[in-house]
Amino acid sequence: MKKTRDPEKTRAHIIEVAFGEVYRKGFQGVSIRDIVAKTDLTTGAFFHYFATKNDLGYALVDEVIKKVTLETWIYPLAAYKNPIQGIISRYRKFIETVSDDFLTYGCAINNLTQEMSAVDTEFGEKLHSVMRLWIEGLEGYLERAQNEGYLKEKSDPRKIAEFIVAVHEGSFGLAKSFRDKKILWSSYYSLRDYLESVSGKSEG
């Protein structure tokens, strides 16, 4: 009896394989043939799900990179009474659990932004949208911190949110360049000290 393919699972499998390939080799360094070779699909079947390679790239940003970014840096902050301590704790936890692959290949959103923003307008817009969601998510929690007295009144939540993302992305890129986790720890301690300097009341 002929096996019936589940379109949703097949599409998800293509995206999973493609993300791994793009993460290791860069978007321009990967061909559709490379991706198809790691699935049980034909090239013709691939084009049933994605009309072009760029369409697949856009899906990676919309469905993988955005999800990972929000689940790593924004959604967990809801569990913290003091959002500033939550931001500090999440960064520390990330460094403690970061894989060797991260030091070798870097941050996916950072990599694609550097590689594709100037090459393809839609790629750039989608990546910018994810960065904006990250910044706005942090800004929202910092505004909550300010309203509850955990952030000094004169502080600007938007500027602090932008600074946090800049520190993250800059340290990720530098750690990849040097393949040295010490750079992540250095940025963590500096960011922690800064956030504590603009904090208001202590928790509890």
C-alpha cells in the first residue's frame, strides 16, 4: 500500500533540515540540492512546498528564528517578579548552557542579518521585524519594571532594550570570531553591572 505523505510534517521536516544546513553553511552556501539530499524528497516535491529558495529562507525567519528568539529572550521573563533580574538570569542561563556549535557557527539571526540584509530586501525586512519584536518585548518588561519600582524613573526603557540587544548581538559575533566563551561571560558581567546600576528597589 502506498504511503501517504503528511504535508504539514513534510514541510516541517524541510524547514528543520534547511535550518541546520543554513546555520552551518550560510544561506548562500546552501543549495536546494543540499537540502533535498537530506530528506526523502525529490527536487520537484520540494518545489511543491516552496516556490523558490528565498521563500524557504523567509519561512526560516518567520517560523524558526522568530520563535527561538522570543522563546529564549522574551517569553520566560513572564515568570520573574522583577523583569531586570529576569533579563540578567536569562542571559546567564544562556551562557551556561550554550553549545559548542554556537561558538563555531554563531547566532542564527546575527548570521543571516550580516549575510542577507543587504542582498535581499525582504530578508532584511523580516530579520528587522524579529529584532524589533525582541526590542519591543524587552521594552515592555522594562516599562513594567519601572512602573513597579524596579527600574529608576529617569531611565529610558526603549534605549535600555536596544542596548541589551546590541550587547547580545555584539558579544555573540565576537565570541564566534574568537571561538571563546569568555567573551560571553565578559559581556554578561558588564551588562549585569549596568542593569543593576539603573535598578530601583531590590526584590522582596
